[in-house]
Amino acid sequence: MTLISRRSLLILGAAGLVSACSTTIPPLPAKASSQPEGLSREEIVATINAVRRANGAGEWTYSSALEAAARSQARLMARKDTLSHDLGVTLRERVTEAGYQLAVGENLAKGYKTLPDTIQGWLNSTGHRKTLLSTRFVEFGLATARTNSGKIYWALIAGGPFEAWRQ
């Protein structure tokens, strides 16, 4: 009989816990478009909320105002072929222009070809993951835009009450 040291047992146990915490992205619904421009609002909401649920976060609702602000940013990034939160227009300016007055957070990406790939990229980044899984935000909007060469830029803006940040 082989004896396992306490240290080995702790290491094996910790490895088991870490592997149990891996993040998975539920697949897109069977009818989902493989092209970002073809994704319906329902597919986007279902995919984002499935990821949030899988990671212990509640569902978000969809906001047309946040989508408009996200679309503005995605188009600006594609036109300039530059990934940046501020290309002459700040996030606050964009959401205010779209009629949104609450607290916001933004995730941007470029080059990913599908929504699940984009989400995985955000989940692999501490700051983006925090925004995507935040319990302080209650709604979101998402948009994409392509450069003339076909590179895809993604923008997700999440929003919610300022009071949630004062706790």
C-alpha cells in the first residue's frame, strides 16, 4: 500500500478544485448564425446569459440604448482600425448620446470571428471577465463592425444603477 503525504494530498485536492472551476461557454443555439452580423438579439442574449449563469451570475436584459452606443464604438474602431476605449469620444459621451444615463462598463475586442470566441477572450482577461460577470450591471448591448479588410471589432456595454457601485 502506498502512502500519500499530506502535502501531496493537498496538492492533488487543489488541482481537482482548479480543474472543476474551468469556464465553459455554452454552444450557440442550433439555428445561430456563424457570422456576427447574422446573430439575432435573442441569440446574443441567450449566449451572454448562458455564460453568466454558468459562472454564477444572474441574467441581464438587453438595452437598445446600450446597443446603439456599442454600435457607435464598434464602427469607430473599424473605421480607424484601432482597438481603443477612447478614439475621440469617451464611453460616457457615447452612452449619453444614446440616451443612457446610468453606470456603464465596456468590453472591446478585435479579430475574433464568433461570439463564443470573443466571450472566451473576455473571460480570459481579468478586467473583461469582471465586467462580463458583474452583478452590479443589469443590462447590456452588443455590436460588431468590420473593417474594409474584414477584421471584426466587438463592443459590449453593460449598464446599471449607480447605487450598486456605492455599496
